[in-house]
Amino acid sequence: MTDQTTATVAAPPRDTTTALTRVREIVTSSPIVLLATVLLAIVVLSAIFATWVVPHDPVRLTPSERLKPPSDTYWLGTDAFGRDLFSRIVTGGRISLVVGVGAAIAAVFAGLVLGLLAGYIRWLDAVLMRMVDGLMAIPNVLLAIAIVSLWGASLWTVLVAITIPEVPRVVRLVRSVVLSAREEPYVEAAIAAGSSTWLIMRRHLVPNTVAPLIIQGTYICASAILTEAILSFLGAGINPETPSWGNIMAEGRIYFQINPGIVLWPGLIVSVAILSINLLGDAVRDALDPRMAQRGIDR
Amino acid sequence: MSDSLLEISNLRIALNGDSDKQVVKGLNLKIQPGQTMCLVGESGSGKSLSALATMGLLPKVLSPLEGSSIRLKGEELLGASPGRMRNLRATAMSMIFQEPMTALNPVARVGQQIEEVLEFHSDLGQSERRRKTLEMMDAVHLPDIEKLYRSFPHQLSGGQRQRIMIAMALIMRPQLLIADEPTTALDVTTQAQILTLIRELREQQGSAVLFITHDMGVVSEIADDVTVLKLGEVMETQNVDNLLRHPQTDYTRDLLRSVPSQVPRPPRSDRSEKIVLKTDDLCKTYGGTGLIFKSREVKAAQDVSLKLMQGRTLGIVGESGSGKSTVARCIMRLIDPTSGSITVGGQDIATLSQKELKPQRKNIQIVFQDPMRSLNPRIEVGQSIIEGPLNFGVSQEAAMARARELLELVGLPASAVDRFPHQFSGGQRQRIAIARALAMDPDVLVADEAVSALDVSVQAQVLDLLAELQERLGLGILFITHDLGVAAQICDEVMVMQFGRVVEYGPAAQVLGQPQQDYTKALIAAAPGRHWDFANFRPFAESAPAAGG
């Protein structure tokens, strides 16, 4: 590699990969990822447009039609109160997805802020990390139940209850990225240039955390959907009138022998949604960190 | 022809088998038993790939093209079965690498790692294997071999690790030893010992050595014959003495001229009395804290006092762990000194808070060693350069205009401001880093091993640039290096450090010309190629007739 003293630096190759083509690359990277994306898209779109998609009102009680098997009118049958199961599952996706995406965004944001502080400001590190350690010692679901029972169940408390246990992992992730990035000479050069801590974080440290955070975010989303289902199943979730995948299963538990579909269908959708999100997360990771992908396949 | 131990003919290696993307373009090479052949070239010359091809260890994306041939004792290696290659490695040929820490398994005892070679390639019993291992460890002059046998790699010094690697490579007495920059990661005194060891073992075992290096000094110490490579092409192959005296190609001549000479340059007369940087009894101690048990104290720098005048260059030289970088980082206040004072711009900055320090930051700037890591890969070069001036209230337009000027000043086009670091070579990036430092109009530039990661021709260019900038801008330069040749070429004063202490400090001609301290003498004696005046193609003994004989 020889140095070019004269003005012969190659013209910069124009960066033509837009975000959209990049997304397309990731999605079509393997048939399984494509399948996961399609399934997830169906779940998400049907939840968003539930009002128009569902054949019946998901909350209307029809006692005469209790626990009906699947038929032309009720595609997946009805529950113990005569509500259409298909309509409830589709509508229930709203709560689950809002909780999933909401918890992922909230946890990533909170974790980013705390992780940056812990990683960059040394004296705060010990204090913050011990608190994080303490939080990590309590099982996620237990902590969530405690928070919900403290404040009562609503969409917001459930969201908070699910987010808080997810934060420590994000803090640890961001902190470790910051700890290695802050030793980079370009960060030291910024310190030498008199840049403020805030500027150094924003310009030099945060961009390094974006890739791992996107990946972590997908995992949190999946785990939050599951936790919400568990909370609802345990009766510590959102008001049972509002359908969510968890409380549909919870209510169907007693009638499992009469109509197992009440538990199995929402269970299947939860599994498919979580599996799809995780697969997508893996694909994003492979795309953002090619070395990791290679290690996964080659060795 | 049949007496050649290794014969490489028309070796062409290409990316993805595409003959338009050749990285090695027709290498021809012959090594006789007992001979040392040096393969010399700058980065990207294909010297390491040629060695890996011989060992059958090329990465999958690279493959030798049709018509290439590598013969070891007449046996064709290209196309040999993986099993056969595995057998030949260790028994007929073996290789040592640059970085002995990563080449050894960190979780296995070193003795067992050597023994493992015997386990795979011989049918000796366990006690016999152990005896042979210890014998070999003794042969590479390791101390206290019984204890070292049971040690893990991290418990050994860099030099000891490289000796273990050599022991591993030579225990099966292969006829060919390939050494890929085996001393580049080592200190100069350790390097000298390892070179002696390789020479000694070659004589004892009669094996041939293919020695890969970028360092002409090392070449002059160890080579019988030399092959010079440039971008995959052979420039010339010659006997070492002929090559150093009568290089045939312009490239080799340039390469030799770029080698910094060990003889200090004549001192500059224009002496400014303005002190731009001064430290008094600067100390940095790590550890020694803890609530109940005090952790072990490490004195990284002790009582370092130095003075740098405007327009002059002060070099701090020393081996790894000598504390030279610690001093630089204290002066930059990237770490806080334990005690002592640092005077920059007439003010003691050693104890200032980060806020109070900010106005003084303008006066002192730093250029780091690793050009790949010293620029944020995610932002344009121009943005990196103007970050400092923006912090001091310069407007975006004015700062950007200045950035363009500075890029031209360091020999890059002004249009480079819109590009990203990855679009530049190592030397270019180092120029950008210099431009960034200059954007603050500092009085002092700290160059922390700023040319160590560069190829020798690029290194010479960057050193020239620094000298030129110093001339024009009256910079005081604090130049930290492990390379005595570089120090001799650009420093007015030199400070030698060892174990955090100043060993010797004075004008360059005096410290490097007539050293008073044993450690300085040892450093100078260990510098490879000190007998050669590479730039004038002759040994020093001949250039000074009085000393000839």
C-alpha cells in the first residue's frame, strides 16, 4: 500500500445501498427468513386492521353459541362466553404487539441512556451496575407480577412491568460496547480536541451501539410478547375483557377438553410470532455483523 | 535444480481464482539447504501469502492459478492431499508467526503445546516426549525449563513466547522453517536475541529458513539471499551484500533510501528559547488503592522532567513497558498524573479539571499510532477535522475552509473532506490525523508512535511531512518511538526511558552517538542493521575510512 502524495485519491464509490435495498437484502437472505417475514407481516397487518378483518365483534357475548367447534360461521369455534375465537385472536394481537414493540423501544432507550452513563462516567459505573445486578437477580415474571399488583393492571403498567426487567441486559450490552469504544484513539482525539462528554457520546459512542441494539431490540420484542402472555395467563395482565393472546389462553384453560382450540390456536400464534421475530433478529445480526455469521456457519 | 530444498516457480495467487485479481504475480524462488532467504516487501506485496501457500494454509478465497508450482525436495505441494500436507507440516516444514500470543493456545500449558507436536507426528512414549520437549526448550535458551514447561502463555514474556513457538516449529527438525515477521511484535533487544537464535538453530540443524520481513535492518542481519516483492511482483533476487550495495531496481533503491539511518542527523542551529512544554517530576502510579487490601502498585512513570522548545523535536525512546506512552497520555491529560506538573502555554495543567483544561487543549494535540483506528469510521474526514475548531466557537464554514487548506497542506486533495476514512490508505489516514491535530493551531504536537504502523516508504514521507510542518509552523514535537533510527533522523533531543524512569536525556547526537548509560548502549547495539548505511548503499565502516579495516 503506497501513499499517494499527489491528488490521486480514488473517487469515492457512491453509496448506493439505500435502507430499503438493505432491508430487502436481509429479508431475502434465506427462504426461512422470508417465510418468517411473511408470517409476521400477516400477524401484524391483521392486528392493525383487525376492525375490518374480523368477522364478528370480539367482545360480544352470545351465550347460546358457547364452546362451538370450528364451523363456517366461527372459523376457529367460540369460547365459553360464545365469543368468536378467530376474532379474539386477531384483535388480541394488538395488545401483544403493542406491548412487544413498546417494551422493546422503551427498554432499548432506557438501557442506552443508562449504559452510556455507566460506560463513560467511571464513578457512576459502580453504582449503576450494582443496581442493575440487583434487578437481574429477580426473575423477570416475578418482578413484573410484583409491579402489576402494586399499581393495578392496565396497558401502561403492564408495559412498564415488562420493560423494567428487560432494561438490565440492554444496559450491560451498551456499557460493554462503550467501554471498548471509549478506548479507541478517535475518541481520545475528540477528548484532546476539547469535545464535551455529550458530544463524544452522541457522535462517537452512540453510533457504535446501533447495530447491537437493533438486534437486542428484536429479542426483547419477542420476550415481551411472551411475558405479556404469561402475565395474562396468570391473571396478572390486562383486564380480561380486552382480548390478548395470554388471557384468551387463560380463559380457555378450563375448557381445554371441550375445545382445545381456545388454548392451542393463540399458543400457536404466539409461537409463530416469537419465532419469526427471533429469526428476523438473527438475520439482521448476520447482516450487521458478517464475522458473527461466518463463525456461525463455518466453525 | 534437484539440490534446491524449496523451489517455487511461477507462483500466481488470485482472488476467487480470477486471473485479473492476482495478488502474487509469478514468484520464482529457490532455497538451498542451510540457506536463509529473506522475502522483503511492504504491506500488500504478497510476501505472507506466498508463505501461506507453501504451507497449504491459504484462505479459501485465494487460490494458486494453473501453472504455479511449489516443490519441497522435489515433491509438488500444490494439489497435495490435505492429509499429506498435514504430515509435511511440522515434519518437513514449519512456520512461526508474528504475534506469539495469538499463535499459542492461551488455555494450555506451553510444554504440552510443544509436546503435542511430537504426539501427532512421532510414536515416542510419554516420558521420551517430555524429555525431548525439555531438550528443545533448552535449545532455544529458555530459562528454568522445568517451571516454564508448566506455565501458561500469558505468564511468559513476548520473547519467551516466541522461543516456545520456535521450539514447537523445530522439534521435528524440519528442513524448512518459514518465519513470517517473527520479530516485528518484539522489542529490539528481544528481537536481536531471537534473530541470533534462529541463525544458531539453522547452523545446528542445517535447515533452510524462509524469512519474511519488511525491515531492511533485519534483512542485513540474517539473510543470505533476498527477494524483493512489490504488489505481488518480484523486483529482484540477489545475494544480500550485492542487494544492499548494488540494488538493481528503482524500487529497491527507494526502499533502502527510506530506511532511517541510525546515525543522528546534525543538530539544528536555530535555537528558540521559548519553552512550549515542560514537565517536572511527572509520576503516574497505577493501583495501590483498595479499602482493605492495597492492590499492587505499578509505577508507570517516575520523576519524568522534560523541556520542549518551540520548533524543536524531543524524542522519547524505549521498549514496551518503559512508560513512554504513559508520559504522552499524561501530558495530553488522557490520564491523570499522580504527581508532578505539566506546563503548557505557561500554565500548569496537571491538576486542572476537564472544564478548566478546555482552553489549554488548543495548545497541544496528538497523533496516534494506529491509522485504522484514529479516525471515526462513521463520519466524513472533514467532520473529524473540524470537530475541534467547532468546540472553540469557529463557524462551520470557516472551519471547513480551513480543513480544506490543511488537507492540501498535508498533501491530500481538498475534496477529501467529503470522504470516509476507509477510502484512504494507512499513510493517507495518518496525514488526515495530522491535519486534524493542526486544525487547532497547537504549539505542541505529540506523536505517539505515529509512524510505527506504516510501511517504510510511507513512514519516510510522513516524517518528511512532519519536518516540513515544523519548519513552517514552528511546532514543538514530542515524538514517541521505539525505533532508534526514526529518533535519530528527526529528533533534536532524545530521552531514553526504561521501567518508567528516565535513563538518559540530552541532545540526540550525544545520546545516540556517545551513549553514557549501559541500557542506551544495549539498545543501540541491538538495533538491526546498525552497521549499514542503507541510503548510501554501503556499510558504515567504509564511509568512515579511519574506522575501516
